[in-house]
Amino acid sequence: MLKLNLKVMLVSLSLMTASAFAADKVEVIVDVQKPGAVINKDVYGQFAEHLGSGIYGGIWVGPDSKIPNTKGWRNDVVGALKKLQVPLVRWPGGCFADEYHWRDGIGTRANRPVKVNTNWGGVEENNAVGTHEFFDLVELLGADAYVNGNLGTGTSQEMAEWLEYMTGEGKSTLAELRRKNGRDKPFKISYFAIGNEAWGCGGNMTPQFYSSLYNQYASFLKTPKDNTPIFIAAGGNDDDTSWSDTLTKNVREKWNMKFDAVSFHYYTIPTGEWKVKGAALGFPEAQWISTLDKTLRMDTLIKNNVAVMDKNDPEKKIAFDVDEWGTWYDVEAGTNTGFLYQQNSLRDAIVAALNFNIFHAHADRVRMTNIAQMVNVLQAMILTDKDKMILTPTYHAFDMYKPFQNATSLPTTINNNPKYTLGSTSIPEVSASAARAKDGKLYVALVNTNPKQEVEVALNLGAEKVSSAKGRVLTSELMDAHNTFEKPEVIKPAAFSAQAKGGKLSIKLPAKSVIVVAVE
Ligand code: AHR
């Protein structure tokens, strides 16, 4: 009798554990019946500023260089970026944009004026890369162009004339000047920003003052109907929502001016302190979690700004475009502090993936973003050293997420999401997003933020039948796993697959990993 009772107790105990496990199982629920907004391909946009070797040396070497190039642009770097399907490139800055005078960058290169790059290292800027060279680059990449105008030290006349130079179709003197400089057809501009960081390097303005200037400048920016860019007002940063509020109140589309988007900047700094930001490599676990915690703030920052914009623009006409984001660390030892050169590790790939998942959830308002920056600056895709080039973990994250460009977002929620905790910081262990791509396939992206433990997630796709998931995983032993010029393939994606059992699909996410799979 006693034996029997013990048996019954043991059986019910094991059943309890099994059901407790089932109840606690991390579940990623994708609502395939309620497609959301299309994730604009431009959410995967890049940023190339005249800053350090972000352009000079990094991508531009000039047509006479021994480094193989096309029209001055490095073939190796352009080739790698083409594979990434870079949809959009922002140029010429950043802070540089508000001191950039477009006429310095046209005509015979040898005759262009040499200026000082006062924002970035005080180095000479010989203007070898100007308007025509920039458009050569985007055309080589098959990308769209985002040009940032100079409001800080330029006039409305100068800005209007640059647009006319680029887009003029007729026989105006400016359109003819463009032709004389080698370009018959107008350049196609997808986005045009009126200034940058007007609250700081762009002129230390108040949002009220800037919004009046926006109205003034925008009134004179005329372009042909079929080549009218999306016009962007320079917005706020971090947790300041006053720019989104003031701009969407004070700037209105009128008969002769356009206003399509408010920009926003947010950088992830491990320590949260600009003076000592934290190292790109060799950091403690405390800075792994603080970095991910800080990057996850992007969700709240977007929500706060969108809440303000929803009041002033309930029809969601105006986009909220995060045109600068990414990690910002202390520069690598021995490099010019003004060049913002930093290494890039698995942690950066996780940062990128977390931000992508956030952007997907806000696809209705966030229609364009630019990671800062494309090559050799801050959270770069590519690092170069003379004729050598390496792909960073961030490059691989962008590569894995390619199917999300122009895919339709699907609402994704996570049940029983465990917390990854260190000291007083706790963050969700799993981050996920899903979308129906243009090829009809369902893609799911998953991130495990815990650097020490794998986590198993059950995919719940409602009525959608699932048999397998196939894609790629990015992970490594070390939190700061990175590629070097000597060892360029230490970290790269590996093939990943999972099979459904009894119609249910579970996926084991290794510690500190990013997974993107097509579910079939
Ligand atoms: O991306 C580097 C700099 O960061 C940009 O020039 C500026 O807009 C921001 O402060």
C-alpha cells in the first residue's frame, strides 16, 4: 500500500513538473492573421560621413589608386556592401553636413578647395568626394540616396541651388553646369534632410527656432514632381521628445513646401557616460548587459516620440526616422580620437538585431533608419586597413536580416520570457520579430541576450502549419568575439535548422546568439 502511494506520488510529481515546464515554456507567438505595416527596406539604411576613414581610404581611394576600384570606389568594399543589399546611403554627414558647401565638391578634383574638417579630427578635407562621386557610389551599390543639406552655415539659396543642380531637367545654368561636370541625367534623390542635430552641432537651436527655419528653407526647395525626395526635419535625440512635438505642431505641409519625416538620433553607450564610454573589446559582463539594456531603450524612446506624434499627426503622415543609431565606444588605442574608429564584436551584432526587432515592431512610423556608420566609423559593417578589409559581426547581422527588407511585419509576442539578470540589471532574455517576405516565406528572427545560457523557445504560428525552420545562426564562445585582419573569419554565421515534432516547432537559441530562419 505504502509502495503504491509512493508510486502514485512520484507519477503525479513528474506530471506536475512536465506541466509546469509546459506552462513555463518560452513561447514566441506570431499572429500570421494580422499582417502589420511593411518594413521599409530603408530601415536597413547606412550612413557615410566625411569622418576619419569612413569615406577616404575606407571606401574612396581615388581612380589612380593601386587598390582595385571603380571610379575611385574600392571594389572589395563595394562588392561586400552590394551583397548586403544596402538600400540607402546617407551623406555627407552628420555634423559635417552643416559645414559642407556643395560647390566645393564639383568640377575638376585637383581644383577643389581644401578645407578643414573642424568636427572630425581637424584634418584636411580636399573635397575629392563630392556630389558626383557620391552618386557614383550609390549607383554602384544599387542603393538610394539620402542627401543631408547644410542649414547651419549655408543659406536657403545655397540649399535650393544644390537641389536644382542635382535634379534640374531643363537648360537652367545649374542643370547645364551638372552636365558640364559629366552628368546629363538628373540625380535621383530619395531623402533630403534640412540640417542635422539642430539642437547641437547643427547650430544649438531650440526646436521652436529650428521649426521656423525649416519652414523658411523648405519653402524654397523645388524639385521636379517625379524626383521629389522625402523631406526630413532634424529632430531630437535620447529621451527628448520636444523636437518631435514642436516639429509636428509648427511645421505643416503647405502648398509650396514639404515635410515628410522627423529624424531622431540615439547611440548606445555601455557606461552611459560620454567621457568614458567603455571599450569595444575585453569588456566585463557588466558592460555586456548594460549595453544591451541601453540599446533596448530604443523601444521606449520610439514609443514616447510616437505617442507625441500620434496626437499631432494621427493619420501617421509624418515618419519617425532614426537616422543615426548604433554603439559608440572609446576609440581604439593609438587612433585619432576624432576618427571614432572602434572594433566590433558579437555584442554589436546582438545590438543590431535587438534594434531591428524593435524597428520591425514600429514599422508603421519608423520608415527609415541609418546605422552609424557604414565603414571604419562607430558600429561599422566593414573595417579596412590599407588594401585589407574585414566584415564585422554587425555586417553579418545585417546580412542575416536581409529578408526583412520590404517584408510585411507580423505582430509577435513572447510568453514566459525569462529575465537575464546581472547585479541590479535585468533584461528580457529573448527578443523576436517575424515578417512575411516578398517571396511569400515566413521569416522569424530570434535573439538570446544571455551570454551564459541557451534558451529553448516554442514557435506558435496559430493555424500556420510548420514542419521545419532553416536559416543561419550567429554566435561564439566569447562575448567579444571579433574578426581581425589576421583572422578575418573568427565569427561568421553558420547554417541552422530545426525540425517540428508533432506539428510543434521548438528552437534552441545558444547563449548570446542571433538566429534568422525561414519557417516552412
Ligand atoms: O555619427 C557621428 C556623429 O554623431 C554625427 O556626425 C552627428 O550627427 C552625431 O552627433
